[in-house]
Amino acid sequence: MADCGEGPTTTLVGKVYDPAGANPLYNVQVYIPKLEPGEELPPLADTTVDGVACETCASVVVNPLRSAITNEKGEFTLENVPVDKNVPVVIQVGKWRRKFEIEVKNACDENKVSDRTLKLPRNGSEGDMPQIAVSTGGCDALECLLRGIGVDDNEFVQGHGGSGHVHVFKGELGEMGAPAQSFWNDAEQLKKYDMVLLSCECGENLPNKGGSAQGARGSMYDYLNAGGRVFATHFHYSWFRYSPSYDFRQIASWGSSDSSSGDYNVNMDFPNGDMLARWLVETGGSSTLGKVPLTDATGSITRVNSPATTWISRPSAPKFLSFNTPVDVPEDEQCGRAVFSDVHVTGNGGPSSISGCSISAGGLSGQQKALEFLFFDLSSCVQKIEDPPTPPTK
């Protein structure tokens, strides 16, 4: 470290973007790991081998020398950094991780990383990515949201296995993927994935989720309690509404509600909700702080119940909720998260191949930008909803 006396320290400032390099990202961990020259980052746990695990915010970060968290503009500042030609800098959200070598040459002064240098990985060659299972459906296309945030087409593979990180399964009326029942009927198959994305199937379709036996819904409950993450849209409320566990059934009051197009309210009463509202203005997803325009909302909820949190709503018409799991343990022991969205990505089914998505990399609408923020929030480490994120320290 340079000896700067009582003057300004050597700082590194920059901005972190999504894989497409289009939108800055909030709550990205940025840190300089304590590595020997030439030493690589240790591998992250392989979910396909070891299964999903209960991980804390500290457990996925490598012994940081200096650390920061990005703000709603994607900006960060690392203080008192080493002066060197190749300073290792890591950007990370959950299992999205990428390492850069950055030159820091201005001792006791500011060093700025060139804009759009620091992007999350588009593919496994650029860095680490979570293992994601996504089901297709006749009325939504979450797979196309992933393409829109910048995930390379060659990362999408049909069903289990393969070298890609996004495993596509065919839900009811879906056009692409292996049968969804092959992974959601079995908790052990579910646990091979860090995240599960469930695209609306145009109906509840309970027979393909275990029917009256509730086997698949029980598997999803077990998966979430083990540390899994689930992003479910519209009729996939069936995983919660008809869960074998009261914990899940009671998170919302289910029923028809306002689904008209127009501005909806962003809940700014908790830290990440406040940042969502500000981030939407920053990225052009909204022109008014605290509002988000929705054009393809649906109406399945009339009220959100504790311990779930509302993110986007109108009176008696919540549109996005989240809750941490297991529900019945102390907050500091929770490590899974479920989100339910009454907001579609596309409002229609996806194509028969990923290249046919109507959303190109970086081409997100305001509504889709809100879902991008919520997707990366789901990717991040689980913490108490009322606490602002803090930089990793160990």
C-alpha cells in the first residue's frame, strides 16, 4: 500500500453492469481478494454435484482485502487499494462471479476503471454463473429475460446435463425443453440448481405438479428450505397456494385483483425497495420516482401477508412479493428465497429456440428492467429484508 500520510488514500472507482453491458447493477459485491501472485480464485460449490446449499453472504466471498457494494447507479469505491499493474478485482452477486486484473497507478489519488469494463459474465468462459433451471410455458417466457440481460445463447441447454448454465424444461404449452416434471417432481433433481424460474402456463395445471398427491409441491417446498431460489410468474402461484405447508399457503390472499396497464407503486419502505425505485429512474425504466409502468400485469393476489414483502402494487393489487425460507426459523438462519410475480416478461409463450426470443441482449422494456432488478436480487445472498446490504468483510 502507498503511504499517503494524512492525505487522500489510493482509491479505485468504477461501475458494474449486467452481462449485456446495458444496465448498471445494484448490490454487487466488489472486492480485492487476498491472493498470492498468479493464484486463482477457489471454485464455487458445484450445485450439480453437491446439491444446493445453505450459504451466507460471507461464505461465497474470498477473504477480501478491500470490499464495497454498488449503489443504485452501479457505482462503487474501494479505499486504500494497492498500487500495482495487475490488481485482482472481483465482482459478484451470489454465484455470478468474474475476476478482472486492473491497473492502479495513481498512488494517493483516484483511479477510475474504464466504463463498461466491469460486466457480469455472459458465459462460463468469462466467469462463474449459477446453475439455473427454467421452465417454459404458454403465457410467459422467463428464458427470454435471461437472454435480455445478456446471457449467451450457447449457455441454454435442453434439460439436465450439458455444458451450459441455463437448463430449459418444457412446461404446459411451452415450446422448448425437456419435460418439466423430470426436475420438479423430485427434490433431489431440483437441488441440482441454484435457481428455478417458472414461466406462466396459462392455467394452474395441477396434474403436471403432482395433482392431488402434492408430491411436486412438496419437492419445491423442500428445495426452498434447503437454500434454493424460485422465481414464479402468474399461475405458478400454485406452488404456494396449494403447498402441503401452511407456511407457504398463507403468504398471500389469493384472488382476482386489478391488472390494468399503467403506473404501479414501488414499495420504498425497505432498503432494497427504495433502491429499486431509484434504479428504475437511473436506467430509464421509470420517469417518476416510486412508480413503475406495467403493460402486462395479471391479478392473482389481493393481499400479501407476513413474513412476505410487497415490492410493486396498487391498493389491494400486489404485483410482486418475496419471502425468505425456511419461513419458520429465525431470520439469520434463512438461506432460501421465493418470489412470485404477477407481472409477465412477455405475456405470451416463448419460441422453439432461444435465438427466436423477441428480447435481444440489452433490449429490455421498463417493465422488464424491473424484473431484471428483482432477478439479480433473487440471485444475491439472503439477508434480513429490513437491513441494507453491507460489503463482505471475511
